[in-house]
Amino acid sequence: MTINNADIIQAVLQEHQEPTKGPSYNFKESDIWEEISKLNRAEQAELALAMVQAYKHHMEQATNNDDGDAYGNASGIANVLLLILNRKLPFTADGVIEFLVTCQDRNLRTWYWYTPVKKLTRDYLKDHVLTPELQAAIEATCNSWSQLYGDAPKAANQLRLLISAETKTLAVTPGEPWSDAAKQTIEALPETKQATWIQLLAACSTASGGKPTAKWLKSAKPLRQAVGIDTFQQYLVEWCPLVDQPRTQPLPGWRGGDDVIQDKNADILKGLVWLCADQTEEELVRALGKLAVSAYRKIPGIGPRCVKLGNACVWALGQMPTADAIGQLALLKVKVKFGTAQKGIEKALTAAAEREGLPREEIEELAVPTYGLSEVGVRRETLGEFTAELMVTGTSSTVLRWLKADGNVQKSVPKAVKDNYGEDLKELKQAAKDIQKMLPAQRDRIEAFYLQQKTWGFTIWQERYVNHPLVGTLARRMLWQFEEDGKHAVGFWFDRENGPPSSQNLGEVSAQSPPDLEDLGGQGKIANTTQTSLKTNLVDLQGKPIDWLTHKTRVSLWHPITATTETIQAWRSWLVNHGIQQPFKQAHREIYLLTAAEETTRVYSNRFAAHIIKQHQFNALCGQRGWKNQLRLMVDDDYEPARLLLPKWDLRAEFWIEGIGDDYGSDTTEAGTYLYLATDQVRFYPIDAASNFAHAGGGGYGTYRNAPAEPIPLSDIPALVLTEVLRDVDLFVGVASVGNDPNWTDGGAEGRRQYYDYWHDYSFGELSATAQTRRQVLENLVPKLKKIASRCSFQERFLVVRGDIRTYKIHLGSGNILMEPNDQYLCIVRAGKSAADKVFLPFEGDKTLALILSKVFLLAEDTKITDKTILSQITP
């Protein structure tokens, strides 16, 4: 029996509308499907196109008339149409175009047609030439799908591959520096090599998922081999740094502006990165590390640029069989702080540890690169008649100098080296840059040891810390604790012939006498020391060698919470007198003991409550210090407090905060994120206790459904944990408080007057523990600064500077300034270098201390000030 298409479609609708059909009904069991199955493939293709027209008709009725029955009819037709399209049908070019054009119309809701339409297009192109009309239809469909969510962009990329294969065009989209460079480079190649790269990039554009499948690698690796491993690596090393540069073509309407990486290009980069997983070339490893940082870089109001690309870099680094790759992962662990990335980095490090047969906790220590340093802090290479000497001079600084055959030093690069050793010179300069990036990451890793209860056997500690060519430049400036069979000592690395680190390269300054602090220049330099037995190089506070150390000795990072006040002060003096700048506060570390008020409140501390802090700055600090936190939006939603997980102690610390403000747009960003937070209690819970939640705008914290979560009394918290957690919270408030911002105002709204009151109270109020430490440092330091000592004095919370025009009171907490006699506020924003930059400080990392010193030097000679903004304020 012959049935025309209209009759079949009508029968399909009648079958679909049959009220007795339940949800488990299978259309393939119907009589009408049996009739459809009897049609030949050409007839089925004609029926499919007729059903497309019928579908469009019913969807238009449904949209124009809000007709529910029409929606149902369209749905019934689409379900049968998709069944028909499971077969390979002989569509014409016009037929394929009809499907593509239909899928471009979002009002027709053809979202679930992507896969079958992509398949029928591919099937057609296997046997037919790509016509200009069909190419235009495919490109228009790809552009439409690329702007949608879900699987649509992926389907668009796969559809584009069909054009690339037929037209021999590159899959990359221009408009990004890296894609422009790739296009230019590949199009300049001979035609046969171009074709190979076109195939490779087309394959890379299909990269999907968190890691490549075996099938994907099997098909992509031969293409990589075809372009040549060396060429592949060379191009990636050239292209990866360009990903961090702004777009060359704007994307109107896209959030993120010049930082946007288009989805198609991101997939191509992702595939290229995956293909690096079995490589070991140092430059390539470095390029992937930088690419990960760029991909994870946050765009204000949006978040990370391209998480999937960053994750691909992390996966590849975790697979690379080289210590350099593990070093890059360790660097990323410190530099990239948001949760998704951290999980991926941890997974990659674990995979690397398993591959190397090492415990996970040791992999980061063992994989720290040396960058060619042959001694602690020094690398020497002979290049012709010159010896290059690369020296570590601080936690983020290096010096490259040149020694002539006669031993004299030449600072500039010799011409003979430039002419004959270009690659060696390039590698030396790159090593210097890598060292400057890696050392801060290693410093942060070492500082985290306090809450990790980290200890080592003496021999292992020697190898991985004080004798390590790179880490030794940090470890030799730290105090260490040694214990064995009831014996206990705190010691410092000290070469009795050459002096301690930071003294060898300071000219005539003797290691045995206090240096002139202004001559030291704050360089924190590292000694070029000989490797002798550490038994003679470790001394105690009295300068006596610690001579009982054996391989059984346990070593840990010393914390001042374990020492008396007298011992702490003595170590501080010892370090200053020997010109040693510690990488972070250790001897000068703030200590937070339980107060009487906290004994009264028992289970919580209000020490840092009632502050107003900048939310985004606070969130960034949380990431740096390992706290988990989520930006709060002005929405009807609940959030956990900022929290620090302490698995070694089975504890969870919480800092309670809430968003403040009621005016959307005034008290929030455009995205609705609160600008400011109010601070509240600090509490401790068992690590597995039920989580607390509070509404974004406040209202009190509590568990869901009253799940049990009893806070632990503060008196039961180990002293080391309490002091370190409270120190973090003090840092959050001390840095993120609006009271630190000299340009902060109350915005003029009467309802926010309390913000101004808080700003003034904090800017000039009581000193925190950090500020008290700062005062102690300055009280010791200022009298030795000949240029300004006679003009400075201390008055409660202030460092008072007597200028010739006015007298100035600099608050030791905020760094803000009041002028006598009427306590008029003086706003100074630091710009450029000052004399204070040459002053030796006993530790790194306190920007406010450096800022205060720069203001002291400026105001002590206020008659030399030329800045009109400052002059207008200080002139009576």
C-alpha cells in the first residue's frame, strides 16, 4: 500500500495523540512505524524533509498562539524524525541545508537535533563535494551553535572540522595573539606541511573531557609525529606565552573583554597541551606552567579565564616524566588558589608521586629544581674567556655577573658571549627568571610547615633544605629546632669562616659586628659558602656549635610560641646584628595567646569582630593562606564561613563574616557581589562537624536541620594552632580593612556614616599584634638611621616625624597620617622608589612597614617635597 508523506505525518500525530499510550510506550511497536520502515532510503529522506516542514509549522503555531496542542504535535513529529535520522539517508545538498537552516532558528527549539544533523552533514560530505552554499550554511550554523550552552559549542567545533577537512583551512579562530601567530606561521609553510598542521589542529579541536581518551591519543599522536616533535615543541613554546596577551579583535557583547579565549581556540590549545604529556623538554614544561597561570587568572566579575585549559595544563604536567614538571605543579599549588584548580593540582602531584614510587608528602620536596645551581645560591658557567656567575641575592632577586680571566668583574654582558654563546646566555637569563618565581613559592611552602606538624630526619633535612642549591638560600636564613633523646636546641646555619648568609656579599661588613643598617640596602643577600659539615655550621644563640647532632636527630621549623620572651628578643637581636633578613616573619612572628575576654566567651573569640573589610581583597588573602571562602552575592542564599581545614590536628577553624549594605549597585559590583563584609567571631570545630551556614546578608550562623556541631573551647586548642589561626585572621583584617585605604570615603550617603566612623577609628586606633611587632622593629631600627633619627620619636600608637613645615604622626597599624597641631588627615599614596627602599629590614613581607619608612623619609625632609597634591595639604 502506497502512503504519501502527508498521510504518514497525520498518522504519526494520531498515534502520538492516542490517550491510551503510557510513558513506557515504544513507537517502534506501532503499525505506522512498520510502514515507515518499509520505505526505501530515498523515500525516508523525502519523508524526513516533509516532517521538518511539518515540525516548523506546528512550532510556529505554538509560538504565535501559545498553543499547547501544537507544542505536543511538534514534539511527536520530532521524536519520530530523530528515529528516522538514525539511518544513513541519501539527502541532497539542499536537503542538508534545510536541516542546517532549521537548526539555526532558536525559536524552533531544535537543541536535541545537533548530533543527527552533524551526522547527516558528515555522511553527505563523505560522498559529495562541498558547495559554496552548503559551506555558508555550515558556517552560519556553527556561529549560531557557538553562542549557546551545553553541547552546542562542542557540536559547532565538530561541524567546523568538516569544513576544515574539505577546504583545507585552519581550525583556529583569528582574533587572539596566539591564534594569529599560529595562522601566520602555518600558512607560511609548504602546502604539504600546512595540510598536516590543519589535520592536527582539527583533531585538537575535538578535545573534550577532563583528560584525553586512549582513542583520542591514538588518532592524534600520529599527526603530532607527522609535523615533527621538535617543530611541535618549538611552536608551542612560541604560542603559549601569547595566550596571556589581550585579544587583537574585540568580541562585542562578550563578558571578559580582551581576556576572552574563544571556546573553539580553547579546545585546540587543550588538545595541543594534552599532546605534551609524554615530553620532557624544559622550555615546554615552563611554557605549560605559565599557560596554566594565564588560564586560571581571574577576570573581575567573571572568575578564571579558562578553567578547562588550566586543568589540561595541570593534567599534562602531572603526566610529564620530569622533575621540572613537578616543580611547575608545586609552583602552581602556591600561585593558583581557587578550589577546582587546587583539586586538579593535588591529583596531578599524587599521580606523579605514584609514578615515581614516592610518598605524596615528599614529592614536592624532592622535585624542587636547582636551575643549574651547583652551590647554595650560586651557578657558574665558563663561556669562552668569561665565567658567568648567577647568584641568588634574595627571595625574589638574582644577579648575573661576568668574571674575566684575571678575576675582575664585568657587570654588562661581554660582546664575545653575545656573539658566540647566545643560547647559553638565553638559558642563564631564563634560569634567573625561573628562580625569581620559584623561591617565593618555596618560601610559602616552608611557612605552611607550622600547621602541618612537619619534621625530618637530620640527614634528609640537610639534603632537601640547608644544602639544597635553591631551597638552601631560604633555609639558611631560618631558625630550626633539633631534638634527640631528650636533648633540645634551636640553631641557625652559620659558617664561622665566611659568616652567616646575608653577610658574605655585603662588602666590608663583618659577620661578627652589627652592620650599618643603611649600608645593607635591604638586599637580604645569600652567602657564597663552602659545603662543610653542618655539625660545625649550626650554632645556638650563644654562637656555640651544636655538636651532638646525628642521623637520629629530628628537625622542625622553630616557632617562637615555644620560647620565652627573653629568648625571642635575643634571637631577634642576633639576626639584626648579623644583617640577616628572614624570608618571612619567624623570630619577629606575632604570638597570640588566650585573653581574659576569650576565657569568658570560652568557645569563640571576638578579637577581630566588628571590622569592615573589602570582600575581594579578603577573598584573595584567604586563597593565599589556604582558607576556603566564597564570594558573597546580594542574593537570597546561604554561605559557609571562611574556614581553614587542619587535618593534622582534626580541627576546622571558622571566621564568621557577612555582607553589608542594601543598595544593589552601590554596595555591590555589577555582578551583585558585596563590596564589603562585616567580621564576627573566630571558632574551632572538629574537622568532620556539621557545617555552619548563614544568609549572605547576615542573620546568624547555624547548621542545617540543627545537625550537631559543638564548638571546641579555645582553651583546648593547641597553642600553635591558636596563634597561627588568629595571626591569619589578623592579617585578613590588617590588610583588607577599609581603614588601611587612604583614599577610602563613606560615599556621601548618610546611611553609611558608620563606615566613616569605623575608618577613622581603625586608621588611628589601638595597635594589633602585627602593629605592635612593627613598632618594636622600628624602635630598634630608627635610631640607627642617621638621616632621620633625630627627627623621629614614638608616641603611643604613632611614629612622630618632625618636618620643617609640619609635625606628622604616622599610625603604626594603618600607616595613615595625622598632622599637628589639629590632627588634620594627610593623604599620601606611595609612588616610585624612596630612600626607605635601601633600609635593611629583618624580615620580608610587611608592606606596611616599608610604606611607613618611605613616609618617614619623605616627611622628614618636607621642604624638598614637590608633589602638588601633598604640598596643598601640608602648607598651612
